[in-house]
Amino acid sequence: MANSNTTQERGTRTLSSFIADQIDDLSRSQRDVAQYIVDHLDEAAFSTAEELARRASTSSSTVVRFSQALGFDGFPELQQAAREEYRRRPSESGVDDSGPLFDLDQSPAESVIAADHSNVAETASKLDRGALEDATAAIASAERVVVIGIDQMAFFASYLRHLLLLLDLRVDVIAGTSQEALSRIARIDENTLVIALSAGRAHPLVSRTLKLAAHRGASTMAISDATLSDIGKLTQHRLWWSSSSPAYVRSHVGLLSLIQGLAHGVYSLDSDTFDDRIKAYRLK
């Protein structure tokens, strides 16, 4: 059982809110675990410490130390708190849970598809309309957009650039540490909007770019699957997507849907102007 001090301190609060209050006091590796649990509560509730560690890109010993840093005796006690919160969520989430997509004996492939279906619903249910509209307006009004996405995020950064180029926006992508990429970072100024894409812990170059952008008066936006993401603290606009999956990689359907939603939102602000260009593209 969790010790009495932890129980009293938590009171009736959820594990997620308790973690959010304590995150600044954790080590960097423990913050990775904290971020993952908050955004993947179902996995924390029903996975082993080893499985959770693998998904959070850390070690099982770090998961145990994280549990103890919060005042629990170990991971089983933290997991019990996660299960208690998880059981209370269905009635509060507002997500339509009319039934499973597949039979209970679903195949591994079907389980991934089912998780993707849930991730789109979760991304939509937690989306703040005001934040989405503000982000759309920021993209539409920017003189120049720089999208930064490293490693697995490079594809999605390029896809967002593709969608915005169709609308004749000026867009650059930073997908690595090449000299050309660094020169694009050097050109960031007060007329630039920097959009950072991240999954889990952001690449160090992403954080450095956002800090430089803030120093130069540029607008900034974070699109991340971590509610407690470090880069979220560095940006003016923040959007979240759900990435839970039983697969060996994160689910990206929520991110893809969010990217397409943003691009279509920009299009809708002045569809008459964009229509001829879109029609010409479709004829190619």
C-alpha cells in the first residue's frame, strides 16, 4: 500500500493531477515516465513495469524510482492509483464508447487498428476549439512558417509543409542537423511562426530552436503527445494528440488528423482564394 503521507497528500485528487504537481521535482528520466503515464493512463494501469518502461523509453528501475519519488512503496501501489483513475474516466471523458470494433479475441493487427480508432476519438474529445482556432489563425497570418520535426516526426513535418504549400504559404522544414537546416534556423525572426512536432521527449534541437525563436520575437506552436511536454512551456500555442498503442511504435493517427485539420482550417479562412490553386493541383 502507498504510505499514509502520500495518501493524505493526494486526498481525492487523481494520480494525473498529483503527478503534474510533482513533475518539476523529478529527474529528467523520471519526467519521461510522468509524461507517459499522464497521457497513457490505460497502459500504466494494466502494463507491467517493464512494459511501461519500454514504451516510455526508459528502464524498469526508473519506473520503480519514479513511483517511490511520488511517495508510493513501489510500482504496484502507483499502478493501483492509475487503475482507480482509469475506472472513473469513461463517464467523464465524453467519448462515445458504444462497443468494440472487433471481437474480444482480436488479432494483434486488429488491436492496433482499434487503438488508432480510440486515439482519434481521444484527440478530438480533448481538443480545445479556441486553441485550435488560434493556432489556425497564427498559421494563416504568418509571413513565414518553419516546421521542425526530428527523427520520426520528420515525415509529419514534411507532410504539414506539403499541405500548406498547396495554399501558397511560405514554409520551410527542419528535419535534421544539416548545415542547410541550421541556416533555416538562423533566419528565424519576428515574422516567423515556428511549429514544433514531438512525440515523447523532444529532440534537443527542437528545444533550442524554440528558445531562439522566443528570443527573436517569433511566434511558436507545439504539437505534442505529452500533456506535460517541456516544449509546451516554450510556446504560445499548444495542441495535444493521443498516441497510445499496443504496437512497438506510437500511434500517429491523432497527429495526422490534427495536421490535416489545421491545414483545412487555414483553407477555410479564405477558400475562394485557394480554390483555383487547389483545383489546378488536382488536375496534375
